[in-house]
Amino acid sequence: MTRGRHSRLPLAGIQVIELSHVVMGSSCGLLLADMGADVIKVEKAPDGDATRRYGGFGVGLFHFFNRNKKSLAVDLKREAGKEILRRAIARADVLVENFGPRALERLGFGYDDCAAINPRLVYCALKGFMPGPYENRPSLDNLVQMMGGLAYMTGPSGRPLRAGASVSDILGATFGALGIVAALYERQATGKGQKVTSSLFEATAFLVAQHMSGAAITQESPPPMPEGENPWAIYDLFTTGSADRIFVGIISDRHWSRFCHAFALGDLASAPQYAGNDGRRRHRRHLLRRIQTRFDDLDTGQAIALCERAAIPFAPVRRPDDLFGDPQLVEGGGLVDTVLEDGRTVPLPRIPLRMSGHDFRSAPRPPRIGEGSREFLISLGYSRDEIDALEASTAIAVEDTL
């Protein structure tokens, strides 16, 4: 599979076996693959990962989170399938899994089983919960956002609201990838692998830790973000004359001065009662009305231009599909062309990471079911006849690329 890279990537030569589904395990594998690891995604034979067929908000999951991978479609309930995985583990550097509690142990591929096959293996378990009273509960991103305080902080009082992306899944996966890289580094000194565990619930607790810290200091329960008191006087959405919305954050006196002069509000800049943030907070209602009146006179392009001139923090409110044409992503190289199943090419985000000397490009599409399996099985020592027999028995599903 061509990665389109200009230099040897940091994780080149690292082989990863990914036993995953949906977002958490797949996004961990994505991070490793984009950084150069050879990632083998193990899917259920013959139909592949169920995420391939999701609709609704899940329609784009498989396509985005599984680029730069090969597909090994295998039936792990059959001994022939288990033997394939055992051979793969014997020569792998990393195994990533996000199965339900003890599911892999029941199949014979828990950490102890895999470490006995390959003591150098870094085994990353991505779970709903770390060891503790909840560890055997099934979990979901939605669930941990509710119980972890994130949904409470996101929606208004009485209306807990899930964040608009799988943030707990992706953050938990990112910590998992970080742990994997740390374990590989430690293996250079010890020669031994180890178990790495990351989880949804604890990742969510980390996300709301700033609010936990605030509650400890104030000894009060924090209000949801839509209702809480910001430390800055101007930290709000304003509507332009074009009916678009722009967020403006004024977090210093320099910001305030530049904003007032750029927006022809010099009388506000010179008024002593607005000279500091505390004064602006005392007169916040008046200031918000005055600023909104100014935005009413501007179309969106004019408002953005003035915010740029003032060099203040600002952001127009965008939809995800607006990002296809975002100048920062387009001109800054933050998107990479990806081929959809219907043949269309669309730009999707690269991993948000830059390292000098490396170009984190991507394969143009995720693998088809079983794509790359034949080459991988040959590398494990299977003959072509043995592979044909496994395919005929439906123990595996193969798409030839040889």
C-alpha cells in the first residue's frame, strides 16, 4: 500500500495488530498508521467490520478512521482463525484491542495469553473503564460523557448534551497511542513488552478536570458552560448583518483597545469605566448591546476583516462541511485527498501533528474487506494453497492485491 510519504516515518517497521471496531480502537490504529506503522486491522469474516455499514452519524466512521491499514478478515471462533492470529502476534510489535470486558480473554487472546506467545509485545487495551468497580460494565462514548460530567457541562441546566464529536473515544485512543509509543521506547532498554490501558471514563474525567479543580477551590458545583460566568467581559457570539454568527474573545486590555479602534468604537476605548476587564464586566450588558449594534451594520466578510485587522481572538461559526473549503486547512496542507466508495475524491483531515522531516500523508482510501490479507498471510508462512483452502472454508475472506 502506498503511503505517499517523502521520508521514513517515525513508526516505520513497527507492526500493529488492531482488533477493534467503531471509533476508539480504530482511531488509535489510525494515529499509529499515519505515523508509519504497518497496521493490520482484524475484521470478522466474511462480512468485515460492522462499522462499514453504519448509517446516520456513523456513515463516515469506517472510511475516516481506517486509512493506511491492511484488512485481515478472519473468523476467530474457529481454530484455523485463532492460529492465524497467534502467528501474527508472534511477530507483531503491538496489539490494540477495544473489545468488551474480558471478550478477548474468552477467545484466548488476553494479555497473559499474548505475552506468552510474544514477550516483546506491547498490548494496548482500550476500555470503557480502568480497573475498579465499573471495569466490567459495557461502555459507549455517549455513556461516559453523561456519567463523567461532560454532558452536564455542555448543555444548559436540566438538558445534558453530548459533545458534537466522539471526543472521549478519540482522547482515550490518543492516550492509548501515547502509551504505546512510551512502551516501545521502554522496550528498547528492557527488551520486554507490557500492557498499556486507556479508557473512556477516565479520559472524560481528564477533560472535565479543570471544572473539578474549580469546584474544589470554590466549594461549589460548577454551572454548565452555557450558564457559567466567564472571567472576561467580552467572550460572546455576535450576529452579523448577514445573519452569520461570530465569536469574539477579548482577554486583554490590548485586545480591547485594538478592537474598539478597528470597529470605530473609539469612545468605548477612551471611557475610563471600561479601562480594565473588571470595569468592562460591570458594564457588560451595555457593552454587549453596543457591540451587537455595530455588528448589525456589517456583513460577515466586513466583520471578519475588522477582526483580522484588530488581531483579536475570533471565530465564525462553521458547520463540519464548511471545513472542506477552509483556507487554513486547504492552504496549510491540513487535508488529504480520499477516495470514497462511489469514486468521488474528497479532502479529509490529516492527523493534527507536524514533525520536521516527515510528511504524514495517507493512503487514498481504507482497505476493502480482506485487502492485503494474502500478502500478510504469506509473510506469516502460509502457502498459497493453504490460503486458498482457508478462504474456501470461509475461515478468512481475501481480496487479492497480488
